[in-house]
Amino acid sequence: KNGAAAPPKKPGSASKTPAGSTKADAASAKSAKEFPLNINVGIMGHVDSGKTSLVKALSQTLSTAALDKHPQAQERGITIDLGFSAFKVPMPPHLREACAAGGYATEELQFTLVDCPGHASLIRTIIGGAQIIDMMVLVVDCVKGIQTQTAECLVIGEITTDDLVIVLNKIDALPEAEREERLAKTEKKIRAQLATSKFRDAPVARAAAVVGGEKVAAVVSRDGESTSSGAAPTESSNSGPEHWGLKEVVSLITTTAKMPRRDVDGPFFFAIDHCFSIRGQGTVVTGTCLRGRAKTNTVVELPQLGVEKKIKSMQMFRKPVKQIACGDRAGMCLAQLDASLVERGIVADAGTVPLVSTAIAVVRKIRFFRRPCQTGTKFHVTVGHATTLAEATFFGHREEGGPKRNAGSPYDAAKEYCYQDELEPTVEAMAEREALVASADSRGGSSSSKKRAVWTDDDMVPQYALLRFDAKVRCQADALVVGSRLDGDDASPQCRIAFRGRLVAHLSEKDLESRVRIFKLKEKCGVAARLDAPIAVATGSSSSRPRRLHREVIGKDLFAKETNMQRFAGLKLQAETGEVGTLVGGFGKSGKFKVSFDAGTALRPNGKLFLRYKRYLFSPHTKDMHQDDDCVVDAPPAAPREDTTNNTTTNGTSSSPSVTTTSSSSKADPAPRRPSDDAGGPVPAKKQPAVDKATTNGAPAVEARAKAAAADKQKPQNGRANGVEPAAEAPAEDKPVVLTGRVERLKGDPLPNGRYAVVIAEGFFVQEDDQRPHVGAVVRGANDECGRFAGAFGKAGKSKVDFSDDSDDATSGTTLQVGDALYLHATRRSSSGSVAGPHKGAAS
């Protein structure tokens, strides 16, 4: 009954028993069968929402760290550290079979309640505590509804668990005549807030942890026991305060609970959350077993201290046990350990927890984090209970324009990865979300429903982060990682949790060169200054004339005058018409160069030549230029235009040898187009450094040109082509495109809910653009809120965006701030390349 592994033995007999003996195995099996499955439940919510009162009302057994026993917590009247307590219920039918198969007792199920702080300044403790939970209870003050830390706790919950129960607490504070109506309204608002999360179908219970005031339930008796009788949670007790709704809370927790995954075969890993000494016994460390198992008289290591100690005895909620396993909450008595040296820490099998200074994690950006996660930024990174600063470098696979949904595959040190300026969501996720918005629009849904299209963190692209810690940390090889920006104002309503993920590799600084191959894909642009005499090349069709191509091109504006061209001989250059040539060497002394095209090129005078190459971040020769297949645009260009240097066009009229400019509706776009092309014409020859800087982001810019080339190839060629009169012009096809801008100001006074109905945006257009075709288009903010484009504002290219919502006063308006990003969803006319008007730079 007391959970002991076996009847008492003679002193020293346990150590003499062989590890593989039948008696030892039988004792372990008996201990497992006699102790129930333990499920760790995180109790989270905004400060003063009644979390500790609810924990006290539910608990049957208290640990040595429960119900705010810390003197400072009692002085401040808030929870400042993790608290632990437990209660048991009859085994629910849906878990009975799984518990029997796992070797647990099938009569009862135990829930360990992890009471987490709610104050914003204690976010490190909250994140650390969340990493040990199996499910979560979110406590919401029914009078105040969703508050700042409530939302942050939801983010933490999404990171750590799939199972949530919501408790609307303090229902006794509502007038009885209005109670049902106000509770229904509060629950509706919570549902709307959760509509974009994986907890949108979470069950909701209504309760009053203590009728008449929560401070009554926060009192702890002098002997350290709860004022409750230790019986199962009930609605009220003759010896304690009155409670409402506890049966419903317990019922929802029990039915929502699932069989947790337990790694009992891995190396022992125990996260310490409290430590104290007992005179004559030793030092007791309490915590949660996160992996493996341990028995009494086993020698374990405290990696932070570099010492090994023997486990003298163990208890689980005041009951002696001989063995603990993954998921168990326990206390271990260690011999000859100074308690003052341990506060938070680790107990593990010797040699299994390395000291990490540099690591690689596969990560996802938290969609509620509104600031950019930029490479080179220092984040507060939490690994286990430890939080330390770490500089992040983000990178991913280079597949069709950058990291894709499958980028979470195991890290391979032999592979190359593409450098990223920042973490990004998937293109697919944004496209799917906008499709949902459009679907809601077509059904005539309210603007509130349009704003709440489902888009979860699972839609975010998994990318890699190289983390270089300021202080070395001890952690498991696959530890959960949470990156935050905690350097701002605690009172700010903005989410501070930036990304989450898991470690996939431990490194040292000396490993970076050999085990981390991160490259930047860079690009330089020159122009064709002179072409050799054209040669006629048959097209394969008897009805068309031969094409005139050039074998050699003299280029300029790519190198400085004093450059030693022999260093670059052999590099590949790609013409804007798609052909790839080889740089032979210099031509003269003015920085010009010669390029040879074995198969010929349709490039014309002043046509563009692109030099693309890789530079590796951790290469000892940082200036080296590397080329491979990634440095060539794979998509074929539009059909090369015939050379016009013979002064004759296809209709026989005279033409100048120089390149003529035609309207976009009467010519095919050249294949690889640069972002600066769409912004208003050819790149000025003397602005080469600026061009290079604009394209150092690597793959996205190059792949954008590849996609543009592929799209251009599908466009009908207007006008005459190869001397054949075209058929009737194909109708223009609308293609979606996203214009990027930012909030320039918040217009007018805030609404009663604190939001703003209208914002002024800049960056979508320039002064000359016609904005009228975009009126009514969807505009999405960086915080995922959607509004409608209302038209131009003034004559400087600024725009007005309306976020008002007449159907729901609570969600009407926006919480965007000045400087936040905005995305206007417009359409591009495929026949002309224009974006519902003359402006094309924003579309690019």
C-alpha cells in the first residue's frame, strides 16, 4: 500500500543483489504495478487569476514546495516559484488498457499539479516549468477575460503540449442575475481568441476555487499541510471554504488526459527544481524524471558540480519508493551534498549530459511574435530550467526558393545549407490562410471571421538555428529550446517568445569549419559592352529563319579597373537570356572582361551578365568565391530575341543598331529579372556596390528570378515572332501578388477597446501610382489581423487601411503599432507584368 518495492531487507543486502537477479526484477515489476500512472498538469494563467487557489482546492497531497511556501511569495502575495501537489481519481476507461500495458496500476490515476507563476517578470520560471508538463490547465479570471500573460501562457502551452482545459474562475464574483449571460459572452471571446490556435476546441469549465475570495485558499498551515482534509476534490467541505464547479474541472481534466510518451529506456535525466537538507539524513533534491529510470543505491552525477553521489532513498509525495521512471515527480536523498550549491540543476547518469557552448536546433518561429527574428540577434534561450543569452544564426535547405516544410529533417554535417537573414513562415502557410480569407469573403462572412482564419505554428517552416551561448549550459542531446526577447518592458502587451524547437547537434567553436557548411549566395551584375560577329544557328523548323547568336561577349561594370582578372578566369556567368558562359580573362585595362559562350548567346548590347557565387560563413578563406549548380538559374528563360544588329527587323523596316525600348505589352520579359529591374528600369552602370548589397540575401533573390523566368515563358508573345503574324491576343490573366508596406501612423483616436480603426500605410506605392484598382483588397498585418485597403492618403504614395469591424466591438480595429509590416494582396496582369496599375516595384 505504501508503494515500497519489497519488504525491508537487511542493511547492505540491496547492494549485494546482482543487477540481473530474478528477485530484483520481480521487485521492480511489483513497484511499477503498485504505483499509478502520473500525469503532470501545468496550471497557468495571468497573475491573480486564482491559479494557486484552484490548486489548493484540487490537491490531496502537497509536496515540500507547494502553495507559495516561499517567504517572499507570502510577502508579495503572488506565486514566484514552481509549486507541486497531487490528487488521484479512479482510472478512466480510456486509459485503463494503456496503463496495464505500460506496467502501471489500473485502479487509480494520479495528476501532479505544477503551479506556475503568472507575473510577466517570471517568464523564465514559467517556460522552465512548462517543459515538464504533459497537459495544461489555463485559468482565466471570468471578470477580466484574456489578459497579457494569459496569451503568453497559451503560446507556451502550444509549444509544450497538445491538451488544454480552460477554467473560467471566480464565477462567484458575477451577479447571479447576469452570470450566465456574461459567462457565455466571455467564453465566446475566448473562443474567438483561440480560433487560430490548436486549442480552438479545448473544453471550458466554470468554477469558483474559493467562494467569497481567493485569499482564503492561499493560507498554509504552520505544519506545512493544506487546510483541506486530503479527500477527493468536492464542491465544499465542512472544515474548509466553499468551492463551485470542482467536479466539472476534475471531470474535464480526467477525460482530456492522454497516455503520455515516456522514454524509460534512455539514460537517466532528472530536472531539479528545489533542494533542501535534512539533519541526519542528507540533502534532498526534488524534481521530475524526464528520461530513463533510477533505483536506490545507484550512483548518479550532478553535472554542474562535477560530482557523483549515491541515492540513499526516494519518495513520491511522501511515499517511499525504490525506483522512479520517466514522468515521475519525486524527491531523492543524496549523501554528502551541500544543499547551498544546488538550486536548479540536473541529476543524471554519469557522462550523459555534455557541457554545450554551441549547438544547432531545428526551430519554428512563433507566429505571435511581431518583431523580426534576425540572424545575429541575441535571444534569451531556455534549455531545461536554464536560461542564458545566445546569438542565433538562421539557415535552412535551399529548395525552390529557400527552406520548405520538410526542412526539419535530421541535420547532416556533410550537406550545405543556405544562410537566412531571419526566420520566415512558409509561403504555403500564407497562401492557405489567404485562401481561407477569400473563402470567408465569398460566403459573406463577417470581417471578424475573416481575421480568424486558422494558421498555427505547425504551418511555420522548420528552419535551423546555430546557437552560440554566452555561458555554457548542460542539457540533453535533444532538449527543448525556447528563444525569447526578454529585454523589453514586462508590461508590454507584445508576445516575447520568438521561436521554439529542439537541439539536433552539439558543437564546439573549432567544429564550425568542418561541421557547419552555411553559405551566402551572392550576385554581381555587369553589362555587355560589345558582341562579336553573329553566327547563324538553325532553329530546327523549316518555316522559321535561323537565329543569330554570339560566341564571345566583352563585358563591363563587373570589376574594378585594377582587378587582376586571372583570379576570376574560369568562373561561370549567366546572360539575362539564360545561356551560361565562361569568363576567359580581362580585356584591356579598364576593368572590361571577355566571356566565351560555346553554344552561343542571344544577348544584345547592354544586356545583363550575372556572376553568381557562394561564400561560406565559417571558411578560413572568407573571400573565396565558389560556384556550383546552385549558382545557375534552373528555369529556362523566355525565347531569346533575335539579334537586331543587322539594322533590319522582321517586317523589313530600318532599325538602329542600339537596343530599342518597347512597351511591356509588346515584348517578352528577359528571363532572369533583378528586383531592381521591376523598380523602374535598368541598373545604372555606376551603382554596382548597391546592386551587390541588395542581392546578398542569397537564394530568395535568385529564385525569385527563376520563378519570374518560368512565368514569363508561359506568357503569349505579342507582336510578330519569327516573321509569323500571331493569332488574336490572349486575354490577360490575373495572378496574386503581395505588396509590402508598413504602418506610418495610427489615424484618429483609439476605439473603446484600445484599438485603432484606421492606419496610414507607406511603401505600397510611389507618388505616381494609381491606387484605385486596389480599393477593397485584403491587407494583412504582421500580427495576423486583416483589414481592407481604403484608398490613397494624400499625394505622396501613402495609403489608408480600414480595420473596423461593425459586427464585433471587441475585435474591431487593430493592435498594430507604428513601423509594423503590412501586406497588401493584389493581382498581377500576366500579359503586361503590371500590378493592377503602373507600379511594379512593390510586387517585386
